[in-house]
Amino acid sequence: MTCKGKVSIIVGSERDLPFSERASKILKENSIEFEIKVLSAHRNPKDLENYISNSDVDVFIAMAGLSAHLPGFIASRTNKPVIGVPLNVSLGGLDSLLSIVQMPKGVPVATVGIDNPENAAHLAVRIISLCRGV
Amino acid sequence: MTCKGKVSIIVGSERDLPFSERASKILKENSIEFEIKVLSAHRNPKDLENYISNSDVDVFIAMAGLSAHLPGFIASRTNKPVIGVPLNVSLGGLDSLLSIVQMPKGVPVATVGIDNPENAAHLAVRIISLCRGV
Amino acid sequence: MTCKGKVSIIVGSERDLPFSERASKILKENSIEFEIKVLSAHRNPKDLENYISNSDVDVFIAMAGLSAHLPGFIASRTNKPVIGVPLNVSLGGLDSLLSIVQMPKGVPVATVGIDNPENAAHLAVRIISLCRGV
Amino acid sequence: MTCKGKVSIIVGSERDLPFSERASKILKENSIEFEIKVLSAHRNPKDLENYISNSDVDVFIAMAGLSAHLPGFIASRTNKPVIGVPLNVSLGGLDSLLSIVQMPKGVPVATVGIDNPENAAHLAVRIISLCRGV
Amino acid sequence: MTCKGKVSIIVGSERDLPFSERASKILKENSIEFEIKVLSAHRNPKDLENYISNSDVDVFIAMAGLSAHLPGFIASRTNKPVIGVPLNVSLGGLDSLLSIVQMPKGVPVATVGIDNPENAAHLAVRIISLCRGV
Amino acid sequence: MTCKGKVSIIVGSERDLPFSERASKILKENSIEFEIKVLSAHRNPKDLENYISNSDVDVFIAMAGLSAHLPGFIASRTNKPVIGVPLNVSLGGLDSLLSIVQMPKGVPVATVGIDNPENAAHLAVRIISLCRGV
Amino acid sequence: MTCKGKVSIIVGSERDLPFSERASKILKENSIEFEIKVLSAHRNPKDLENYISNSDVDVFIAMAGLSAHLPGFIASRTNKPVIGVPLNVSLGGLDSLLSIVQMPKGVPVATVGIDNPENAAHLAVRIISLCRGV
Amino acid sequence: MTCKGKVSIIVGSERDLPFSERASKILKENSIEFEIKVLSAHRNPKDLENYISNSDVDVFIAMAGLSAHLPGFIASRTNKPVIGVPLNVSLGGLDSLLSIVQMPKGVPVATVGIDNPENAAHLAVRIISLCRGV
């Protein structure tokens, strides 16, 4: 596992793409390579699994609303750090926050604030900087 | 897909087995066949997937606390009805309730009350009775 | 009790009819027969009771906001599966979610997400498919 | 409809009888006649309906936990004042509070505090005093 | 204390007058006399006290948002039934609901739903009908 | 209005006296004079009013649970700073927190944390130190 | 520490300046001197520390949304009274309310209502009046 | 900034040390060096600042209850990844969760579940593994 300085941003549906762009803007400003994917833990589980196992990124950022299982799904299939962004679709985003942050022991998701993809990117920058030795 | 009159009860960890027994007691009283499995969506995703695809049950009952992804995981890999039971491990069970009930469109989980596996069994009885034509 | 492949969608007031149509659209796509009724547990309890006892549907879908007693009312008067849809009229829909999902033991309501009639229909499709042996 | 100075206290299950006694103690101290019934809106709807229509009391007090439909059920079948007491069985009683207080327009329930049957009795005393012209 | 068939509707500020009119409309339809007052428990406590002690109404309806102390203030200074209407100014109205309904033992407020002055009026109609012997 | 360096601690019932002692201990350690009173805004409003208008203290500390109106009541009858301590009697203390902190404009209560009378005392020490010119 | 009759209003970002103006308007009406600063506990901690230690104001008012650490930061670096105003940016302001009011023992923040800078100013007026001996 | 493979665990008070040990146990099992410090953002801000600036660790884990400012304080003074663990002292830990996770843009805290220091350690292991190239 060598640090490539690359981040994957995954959203569960096309509706959430604008949030991914708010994250990628910050990665760009920090010269970090990234790719954006639309893959749902519930609608494309096989594609998502294949993508995760073949991916060479260092950090995953996953964003989802409602019963937001996407970040936890990724965290259970990789040993890389996974950052979760709860999105406010219902109940002010409390449902997605709790669905993402309250993970069982052994499968951590690094959760940031509701509708705050910028902080997911800033956190990824900190992790990548560390592994790059910058 | 013929109705076999059989239910699968899945819990994410051994800690939750007593809840599964409260459900199975009611299935027994209604002469419905069942099996109980301990399989975690986060720790044994592959085993869980295999179990689901090879299973011949009519209805799945899944119980979990915290970021409770187990019922939704099952619902995304089968076309059978899936019943979710939120368990109170933290926050009065509000985290697991929202993680289970707020599923995205197309992947429904039939959610019952917090720490109420009995109602999951009663709901399964209603569904099985319907398909058996009793 | 033979499976007729028919669903009843009940809303408590005319205001909620648009939600019933989002459910019926999905039933239509799956070639499932349905009927839509406006009957309130609080304003027309007798009519509602008569409708339930004379109905030959396999599954009831009931939608309501606020102190949402409609799904539980139906579940206490039929042995068929009852699916409840909490609607957001106040407090983000938390009041209707809790009024529907926290039913006492023995009277289960299969609850789906807030303002998510589509998932009620998808769940009904799964139950009907099972009893039809499709 | 003449004022008889009589109150009915209804609980949904035997488990809740101690709460009814805390209310009846205050009615006794105020020399108000009362009767206590165990009748569930979900398990004995017919018996409950019969009881309500044949009752000659002036005020109903109903107590319930979880998805607490009992007070609203009574309010939809009588024109007498109905007082609801939310009981804490789950979630600190927030579920029962919201199930009781957020009634639709036209079917009011006079709701008092969580686990506070004393205030239901005190409120009944105020209403009875008014109608008795004391 | 004889039943006059009269209701007082009190709001804490002019901003809340539209809510009082939704209540008074229903009282009018039921031929119940009423008066509307703007009196704040925090800004005009003396005027409010004087009004309450000199009033000959049978029932008080009080509406307030935020830390809604108005209904409880009235209930502590009269033996007549007091109905409280929580208004949504902040937090979906949860603050005013809890400020009104969770009264200490001995000082009951008959609480109705958030932003639901209609039900306050309907409840007043039930109480007045009882005391009038209609 | 000269600064006397004196604090009044008011609780609504004897049950809450232990909380007042946790505050007074800190005032003692800071050599600030205090008196403790048991006076309820709902049960002794007249006595409470008299006490407030005749009092020569600089700062009031008031503690209450449930629909906690005591601090706001005092703030509406004095121009001195009033500190409110929400006590957890129900719902984790969320009801008393919101009843105390969400005061209408013009009648401020300086609210501290749930079950944290120590911070009320520490805040009083800061205010008294300022007015004493220490 | 002599009373200068001066207040500092600090906001964490320029976005929150309109709230500071609602507070300063009330200070002006009460002829209390004030200054407004934009200083973030997270982005300018050093500047904020310097400002606090060199300041000669009597009372600090700090406003912030989300994880609102600004008021607590100031309270931990001064012995003057600190007033905190939670702003609603997310979750109705519940996040900022709890971040401000639930301070550990020894570091009190005098918290006022969500989006209620007016009450922060009114509270400051009360404290300044006391120390000025007005 | 080279990866040393070292983690710092900081708790705000001695009361929270048992939680730090649950995290350190997992770091030990993964052969990751660590140190544990008791330093409060509110009571020892200067010591905490000094510790952070002189530290050579790769990742900070910070745990706190109530208005939990510790993780955000650290995140605002280092460019290293900071992991926050909300502890349940009040309100089921909802106050600390929101105080930690809802950080403003630019100052991210990688938040894990309430009372779940194990997941903080597991997340640190993932980050360290990445930077070590294991």
C-alpha cells in the first residue's frame, strides 16, 4: 500500500453530484488527483464492490442522504480511510448523520458535518499530506 | 418464487441473539419454520451475500443497532420482503430506526418499532399467511 | 385467504392524494391492481371499518401526517399486511414516523420512510409477488 | 348532556394501571366519581367503542405509551372532553407525546405531560368543577 | 362558578393574532362567545394577572411560541380549564410544545398540537357544551 | 442600584435543593453572600413576586425542570441579571433547557448547561466581580 | 477590574455581521459603548487570544452557528462574563445551542436563545447597569 | 512532515481516561506507538497549544463530552488529521456529537460514533498504514 495521492469521491445518485464538485474544487486547489463516481450501495452493490477492490486511491469520500449506508459499505470493503458526508434530504440531515457516524466497532467512517463536502476534502488533504510526507 | 412458509432471522452480532429468540417464539406459535443466522453487513458481507442468494426463505427479518445497515443490505440483494427491527444501543434507538426506515426509493425495508422483534414476527406471519392462502 | 394481487391505498384526507398517486404509479408499472380511498381513522371510523372488513385486497397501504393513527387502525382490524407511510406535515415528519412505527406488540405496521410512498408500493410489490408465486 | 361529575380513566394494558391509580387518587381527594378500564384501541377496538358509546361520564382520561392512539381513538368517538397522558416506554416518551398531541383538526385531545397522570386528574377536576357550577 | 359559555383567547404578541382568529372562527361557528387579548406573561405580567382575576370566562385559550410560558402562567392563577397552543417560531415548535405541556403537578395545561389553534377551539367547544348541558 | 455582592438562589421545589447546594458551595469558596429560597412560579407566584421586588441581591440564580418557567418569571419582574439552570427531570432535560433559553426578546435569561448549577455560580462570580471592581 | 460600561461583540465570520448589528442597536439605545469584531476561534485563534487579553471591555457577546466554539473559547481566556448567541445554520440551531450551553464546570457561558442577539444585548445591559450602579 | 507512525490520544479530564484506554488497546494490537494526555481546551488552553505545536505525532485522537470543543481546538492548530470521539455525559451524547462533527469549513474533524473510542483507533490505524506504506 503506497501513497498515490489520489482520492475517490463517490455519490449514491446523480442528484448529489453538485456536492461532489464542492469537494473536488478543494482537492484541485491542493493539487490532489481525484475521480468522481456515481455508485449506490443499494442499487449497484456489485459494481461498487468491483470499483472498490480495483481502485488504487488512498482515500474514499462518500456522500449520501437518508439511510446513508454508502460510506459504511465502502469502509467494510477496504482498509483505506473512508470519509463520510451526511447530506440533508430529510429531518435536517440527522438521519444521514446517524446512519454514517454510528458505525459498529472495527469499521470506522471519518464523518464530517451535514452538507459539508468541503471538510471531507480538507480532511483528505490532511491525510494525503501525511502519507506523501509533504 | 413459490411460498415455502419459511422465515430467516438475521442478527449482526451474537449480542443481539436474545432479540431473535423473542421473534422466533412467535413464529413457532404460528407454526412457521425459521432459521437464525449471525451475519454482519460490515464484518461478513461476502458470507451474508452468499447466504441471501442461496436462501429459499420467503421473508427476511433483520435486527441491528447503531448505524443499522443490515436490513437495507439484505433488501438490496433480494426481491423478497425484508423486515427491519431497530435495536436500542445508543440514543434510545433513534439512530438505528432512522438508519433502517429512511431507505432510498426502490429498496424498501418494512420497519417495526424499536426493540420490538415480536412485531417483526407478527408481520412475517401476516405475509406468510397471505402467500400460503391460509 | 387467497392472494388476489390487489392493493388498497388509503389516505386520511384529500390533501394527501398526490402521495397516493406516487405509490399507485409504481403499482401500475408492476401490473398490480389497486384502489385509492380517502378515509380518516378519526373522522370516518365507521366507514373505514366497513371498508376494511368488506375489502378483498391483499395488502393495505396507509399514509398520514401528524398523530398518524390510520395505518395502526387498519392493522388492528385486518390480518393482512399493512404498510404505513409517514407524511411530513410538522416536525419534519418525526411525529408521524413515531406514531406509525412504534406500534404495540401484536399489531405490526410495516413502516417505510417519511414522504416515501414509492417504497410502500415497492414493498407491496414484493409481498404480492411472493403470494402470487411469480 | 348533563354534567354527572364522573370521570373514566382508560389504560391500554394492565402494565399501565399504576399510572391510572395516581390519577384516581387525586379525583378521590376532590370527591369526583370515577371508573378505571383496561381497553386497547388496537386489541379491543369493538369493546372500547361499546364502552365509549354507553358511558355516561363527563370526561375521559386515556393513558398510553409508544404509538399512543388510545386518546385520539376516544376523541373521535365522543363529543366529551378527552385528556391524554403520554407514558414513557421508549424514547423518553417523545413518541407517545407526539402520537397524542399532534391530532388532526376537529378531533382534539387535551394533552398533559409525559408520565404525569396527576395533571390529567387536576385538569378533569377543573372541567368538572366548571360544569357542576361549584 | 357558573358556566357562562364564554372563552378568552390570549396571545403574547400581535404577531400571533392570525392564530387567534383561526380559533375564534370555530367558536363563532359553534355560537360561543369569546374575547381576544394581547397580553404577555413576560412583558405585561400585572395586566395579565388583573385580566385573569377579573375575567368571567369559562375557559382560557393561550397561544405562544419559543419559551411559551403564557398558558402555564394563566393556569397558575385560575381554577378554570386552560388550553395551550404551541406556535412554531423556532425548532419546528418543539420548544413551545415542551414549554407548555411539561407543566409541574397541580398546574395542568390542556395542550393541543403545534400551530393548531383550531383544536384548541374544538376542545373549548367540548368543555363548554358539557357545562351548558347541551 | 449599587452592587451588594449578593446572590439569590431560587428553586421551584424542595426536590431541587441539592442542586442549589452545589451552586452555593462555589459562591462560598468565592466569598459571595447568598440566600436560598424554595418558591414556585406556578404554586407561589405572589410570594415569589414579593420576594423579588423586596430583594436587594445583585444576581438571581433559578433552577427548574420540565416546563421550567421560574427563571423567565424572575427575569420579567427584575432588571437584575437572571441565570437559569435547566434540570433533567424528563427527556434528558431538553424540555427545561428550551423552556429557559428560548425567551422572547427583551426578557433575557443567562442559561447554563443541564444539571450544571456550578456554572451558574461561576457565572454569578464573574458578574459580581465586575460590579465590585475586584 | 473596574466597570467601563463597554461591550465587545464578536462574530466568527462576516456572514454573521447582521446578527451583531441587531445586538448593537439595543446597546446604542441603552447608551452602552461597544465594538464589533470578526474573529474565528478556529481560523484566527491567535488574533482572538490577543484581542481578548488586551481588551478592556466588561462583557463579551459571541455569536456562532454549527459547532459553535467561539463563546466557550472566550470564556476560557477571560474572567469577564461571556454571553453566547447560537445561530441557526443547520438543524434549526440545535447544534450551536448545545455547543454553547453545555460547557464544562468552571467555564460558564451565559447562553440566550437561537437567533436572538437582542437578548444577548439586553442581558449585557443588565450586567453593565449593575456594575455602573445605575 | 514524515510519517512517524505515532498517535496522540487526548482527553479533557481524568474522568475520560478509561475511554482512552479502549483506544490505546487497539493501537497496541496494531503495533502503533501512542501517548495519552489529559489536557482541556477550556482549562489548559496554553498547555494544550504547546503540546500540539511541539508534538511529532501523525494523528491526534481527542475525546470529550458535553460542549466538546477539544477535537476542533486541536484541528485548528495542526495540519495533521484529528479524530474526534463524542462521549455521552448528557442527552445521550447528542450534544458532544454535534459539537464535534459540525465544524466550520476548513477545520475538519474526523468524527466517529458516540462512546466509540475503538473506531477512533481503527481509523488511526488506517491512516497510519497508508502513510507507512504497509
